[in-house]
Amino acid sequence: MSDDCIFCAIADGEIPARTVHETDDAVAFLDANPLAPGHTLVIPKTHAERVGDLDADLASAVFDVVSEITPAVEAAVDADGANVGINDGEAAGQEVPHVHVHVVPRFDGDGGAPIHAVAGERPDLADEELDAIATDVSAAIDG
Ligand code: AMP
Ligand code: ZN
């Protein structure tokens, strides 16, 4: 529990939420300001701010709930699909600093956009630049 964290307070039952599913390590509840009917958030019960702060067990526990609830949410609201995503960090639009997975139901012709629409202008990267980025990411993981 992190003091003043609204999602820790939801996980601890201190503030109400429309919980749809719960396991020992994760909880799913309806977003209070939904982008679509059925918009659901999945959080780890213990505080972690960023995706990289999740250890493997907690990441697995969160994604287990994501994979279980996504088809259930789609069925409940008769959706045709869903976007599943995380805003990781303020630059990416994260407002609540407790990692949470958005499950946003989508409907044919709803006027929304794919996840490709979240970033700014697309960079025009040469093959050598892509190679260098791949090398740098690998090095950052190994290092
Ligand atoms: P993000 O911008 O990724 O941090 O998204 C935070 C999300 O949490 C928003 O979609 C909010 O509508 C949602 N939210 C904030 N407070 C609550 C709350 N008390 N219960 C349910 N959803 C919340
Ligand atoms: Zn928290």
C-alpha cells in the first residue's frame, strides 16, 4: 500500500469500485470515466508505478486477469473487439501512478482508432537506425 494512491485504496477496499473480478494478486474494476461501455482497468494489488516495476510473478498475475476478463467484457457489452493497453509514464498519458491495464471495448464503426494512433508523428527511420535501436534495446535488457 502506498499512501495517497487511489488504486491501492481500491485494492484494499477503502474506496468503492465496480469490481468485476479479483484474484489473490490482481483486481479488475470498471473505469469511472469510461471511454466505452465496459471500459475496465486491471491492477496489481500491491503498489507498482511503472510496468518495469512489476516482477515476473506480478506481471503474470495481472496478465492472467487481463486475458480472462477481456473476452468476458466483450461478451457482456456485445463488443466486436477491444484495445488493451497501458499508459506507462506521464509522457504516455499515465495519470494514476499505479500500473493499470486498460481494456477498452470496441464496436464496429465506433469512430475510434487503433493503438497505432497514440503516438505523435511517425519517424522515418533508416534500416541502420532500426538496427542500432534493436542493438541498444538488447544491450539495455542484458545490462
Ligand atoms: P491513466 O491515464 O492511464 O492513468 O488512466 C487512469 C484511469 O483511471 C482513467 O481512465 C480514469 O477514468 C480512471 N480512474 C481514476 N480514478 C478512478 C476510480 N476511483 N475508479 C475507477 N477508475 C478511475
Ligand atoms: Zn498504489
